[in-house]
Amino acid sequence: MFAVFKTGGKQYRVAAEDVLKIDKVKGEPGEIVEFGEVLVVGGDSVTLGAPTVAGAMVAAEVLEQGRGAKIIAFKKRRRKNSRRKIGHRQEFTLLRITEILTDGKKPSKEVQPRTKPRPKRAATLHADAAAAAAEGAPQAAAGAATRSRKASAKKPAKPKSKAPAKAKKSATKGKKK
């Protein structure tokens, strides 16, 4: 199921669990915010609004309130000794879409728990080596240590391919002094 909603003068097409960066809206991280200006609701059947879909709402969890990268506005007028430099950082809100609701339903106020990401492979190698060392198996610990060293080995240096340049003859023409 997807929806198109409008906020901050822009329209966004979203589905459940999408992460979205929009212009700043009120809300603390962890809160649920609601967007009632839904233009289209789709899925098995598409519902178009005229101009909005009655009873439809998009609920989202605020992940972060932040500011974007600095944008420099530099203006110069040639030969006039006139320069102006102004910086600007646009504020934004990072959202995760939790629900797309229809028929006037209200969003759940609590945030659904997130699944934890699996640990990376390098972390499990070090954990295996530590567990083997604790059990008293020196061969397993040594094998895990060499595997971790091989993974972090540096690339060999590239050989120099060019010979040093020869000195050029002077380009002066005319009489010698």
C-alpha cells in the first residue's frame, strides 16, 4: 500500500517503513506525527482525492531533527568593489512512515519495536577467538587471529613507472656571451 501526501508545499510518495527527509515539522525524536493532507491512496485499488482523500492519514515516527549542509550564497559585482557572502543551513526532519490509514482510523501512539541488525563478520571472528581462548583452545584462537590479520593487511606499494625527466636545452636564441 502506498500514499501520496503533501507537506511543506511538496508532495511525497511513501509506503510503510520508508525513511523520508522533509522540511522541518514540529515533534521530538520518538514522537508520532500525522499528515492529513493525503492526495492519493493506492494498493489493490487506487483512490484519488478531490483534492484530498476523505478520512485518509499518514502516520510517521520522528527519527531526527537536524540541519543540512551549509550552502554558501556568494555575490560579486565586477569592478565595483562589492561582494556579499551569506551561508544558510536548511532545517529538516527525518521520518519513518509507520502507518497509512483510511476510513478515519487513528494512528497507534506507540512506536513499533525495530529489529536489530545482525553483527558484522569481523566482529564475530574476534568474538570466536575470545571464546576459544577462554576455553583453553590455543589452536582455534591462533587460527582466528591470523584470519583477522589477513583481512586487515595493507596493499603493496605500486612500483615507480616513470624515469626522471631529462634536463631540457635552453630555448634562448641569438649570440652567446
